[in-house]
Amino acid sequence: NLATALSILGQKNLIIDLDPQGNATTGLGKSNNDESKNIYNLLIKKINLKEGLQKTDIKNLDIFGSNVNLSGLEVETANDQNRAFILKEILNVNSEIINRYDNIFIDCPPSLSLLTIMALVSANEILVPLQTEFFALEGITQLIKTIDRIKVNLNPKLSIRGILLTMFDKRNKLSSQVDKEARNYFKDKVYQSVIPRNVRLSEAPSHGQPCVAYDKTCSGSKAYLKLAEEFRKQKKEIGSAA
């Protein structure tokens, strides 16, 4: 949804779906059963980056889709000492293609697996979606420890770009509590934009569309468009500071 909102605002975006479930792929109307154009084939060097890129129905938004075969990569690369760097090396070799995009989003699986490590090694920044529920806060402390370890050993440039509060329910006291705790701990790293619980956000993927395209007037889409503005402004500030 963020990538779609940024594309609507005129930026060129690429989504790399590194989750074997392939939700980002199907959520953009593409098949996660495609046996040729998928990230697994790219990582095992069966295809190159250019061959696997797919245009979506959203102008300015491309995707490199996922496939369930990706779940076996960890076992298949067990003897490769440099396996954490496979994706990074591919992106570096294809810098001419990569540099065409304003933003590249790597969608990670919901666990700290090899695939997540690959993404963290390849990325400059992390955007963390945080559900406004109690256990989500516990999970984020584990993630921070992992990020610190990766910064020391594998990717010293890695930083947290921002933390996005999602599934926020203003009627629920716990949502407000998690919001408060997250802002106390992470300060200005937490985006002002908060994504609410919204039926349309849940519906949109089953239609193969991001919610921002499916129903741009609903509260969820408005929140993502607001986030896109905040994200873009943040990028300008980072650029001017650098």
C-alpha cells in the first residue's frame, strides 16, 4: 500500500517479495505459482533480474514475485558460507536497473529466518510495521537485537527508517497503550501516520489490488496516502542532511 501510494505520487517503486507465502505478489494481482518469474529462481541464478521483473497494473510500480519454492532455500544453501549476501550481490551487479527506482521495498517473511537476514544485509533502511497489540512489542525487541548484530557483523550501514503502527483501533485501550509505549521508546522513529483497522484493507488483497487502488476513499487508504507524504518528506530531509 505504501509503494502504491508513492507510485501514485509519481515515484518509481519496486517491490521484491521475499516471503514464500507470496502475499505481496498476489496482493498486486500476480501469481505466486509462476514457475519462471520468481525470486527463488533469481537467488539460485536460474534467471537474471531483468527476466523476472514484472509490471503491475499500478503505474510506476514493478514487482519481483515470490514462489513457495523459496521456503526450501535455507536448506539448499546450508553449505554456502556467503549465503546471507546472495541477494545483495545480485542487486549490486544490477545497479543500472536498481538505480532507476526511487524506492525498493523488500517484503520479508514474518520470522527472523535466512530470508529476513538476506533482506537486512541488502537494505540500507528498515521500515517496521508494528501491530498495536501486546505481543508485537515483545517481538520488536527481538528484532532490534537482530538488527544490532547484523550492523556489527554484516551490514554496518543498516538503520531503522521508521516504525509504522498498524491495525490501530481507537476504541481499544490497548491500541492507545502500545502507541504511547512505542513513541516513548522509539521517539520520532514512529511515524505520525497510523494505519487503522479497516475492513477495506482486509478485502483488497482478495481482489488482487492494494487498498489504495481498490478504494482510495476509505480510512485505510487515506492513512497510507498520508504515510506516503510523510515518508517522502522524510527522504528529502535525509537527503539534505547527507
